[in-house]
Amino acid sequence: MIVDLVALIVGLAVLTVAADQFVAGAVGLAARMNVSTVVVGALVIGFGTSAPEMVVSTIAAFSGEVDLGIGNVVGSNAANLTLVLGATALIHPVVIGRGLLRQGVLSCGAVVCFAIFVQGEVTRAEGAVLAVLLVVALYMVVRMGGHLAEEEPFGQVGPVVAWLPLVGGLVGTVGGAWVVVEAAKGIAEDMGWSGGFVGFTMVAVGTSLPELVTAGAAARRRETGLIIGNLMGSNLFNSLAVGASLFLAGPGVVTDIRLQTWGVIMMVAVAVAVLIMMSTSRRVGRIEGVVLLGAYAGVIVFMARGLGVT
């Protein structure tokens, strides 16, 4: 337990430093390539911060732990739009600029697709369909991003300055997340918690830490496009890329019915609620942030009734 606690603290420290460098590198890369930071947030940061979910869920499915892998995706998607977005809004209100709503619609559609495919038995054929949908979604993100002008132009930077913080930050973020997840799993096992509850809560929060620290770093830099692009891109990659990898690695029957029903319903409900919030108020302020954090706490308590301590 002590070793796991130390590893957890070290992993969080690495995540904090690496995520800040990751954001700085992403901004520099956007300037050098003359593309919107929304696109960079959705593609580069969205994929990078979803790497822990992909690693953990794929290994879990390959080992026959389909429920753990699916619980990780469902819990991470819910945490991104409640815990991460809510905490970020407390640091700095998130303004939903022109064009970001389309990113939200695309991300919500990906979440709904995953929710449909995860019902019953997951198959490799469904995994292939999710992979095709991922390619289509990425094409649409790039096309939509080409018409966005959310931020002021940044000064040009050299190739080393642009790529070194990005690559180093990504490696540190993924590595730190892996350490945090392993430590969390060890603590959960010592506490005697069930695998389903660990997947939906401990592992999901652990794999969502890159999104949390990256969004927090972006909020401190007032990079609204990176925040929304990161969260929407992360949920898109979780649902399509991680879902495809999970289905292809370990097809099988989902045995955790509560996760398959109520867990998935809550994931979709959160995605739709945030999309409505984006389309109506055009900002996520501190009040909305408190509501989102409260919603996440409520989801955890509710799911604990069925997935809780053994």
C-alpha cells in the first residue's frame, strides 16, 4: 500500500509537469503548421491523452477482462465531461467559440455509436466498423478545423522548439498516467474493491488524468480551443479508436449488465447535456463547473450501488 501511494504521488507530479510542456508544444506546433489549435487539441492532444485508455483497455480485453476495458472507456468519457470540464471551468470559464459546437456534435455522435455497439456481445466486426468511423471522423475534424479562427496568431518557432516539448510532454504524460493507473489498481486491490468498480472509477479517473492536467494547463494559458478540442477529441478517440482496439483485441460478452445499461446511459446523458450547454449558453462558467463536479460525484455514488465494494 505504501509503495502504491508513493508511486501515485510521483505519477501525479510527472503528469503535471509533462502536461504543461505538452500544451506548450501543441501551441507551438499549431503556429508552425498554421492550423487552428482546435484541430491540434482534437487530433494531437486528444489522441495523446487517450493513449492510456487505449493501452489499459486493450490489455484488459486481450486478457479476457472485457468489462474492465469497457468500464474504463465509459468511466473516462463521463469523467472528461464532468470532472475534467468542471474542474477546468473553476480555473477559468471556458468560452465556446464559433465552430466548436460542431466538434461537440461529432464527439457526441462517437459516444452514441460506442454505446450502441457495446450492447450484448462485442465482436471484431463491430471493432472494424468503429475503426472506419474513426477515419471518417478524423477527416471531418480536419475539414471543420480548416475554417476555424478561434485564437490570435502565434509567433513562428523553430522545429526543435515546436516538436521537443510536444514529444517529451506526450511521453511523460502517458508514462505518468500508466504509473498512476497501476498504483490505483494496487490500492483498489488492497482495499478489496470489485473489478467493475475499479474500471469505472479508479482506472477511468487514472486514465483521465492526462486530460485533467492538460486541460488545466490550457486553462491557465487561456487556450479555450485546446480545452474543448482536447476533451471532445479525447471522447471521440475513446469511443472510436479505443473502442475499436478493445473489440478487436478481446471480443466477448459483456457480463456487467449494470455497467452496460446504467453506466452507458449516464455516459450518453452527460455527453448530450454538455452539448446542450455548449449550444445554449456558449460558455461553461464556474457555476456550471460546480454543477458538473456534483454530477460526477452523483454518478460515482449511483454506480457504487451496483459496482461497489465486494
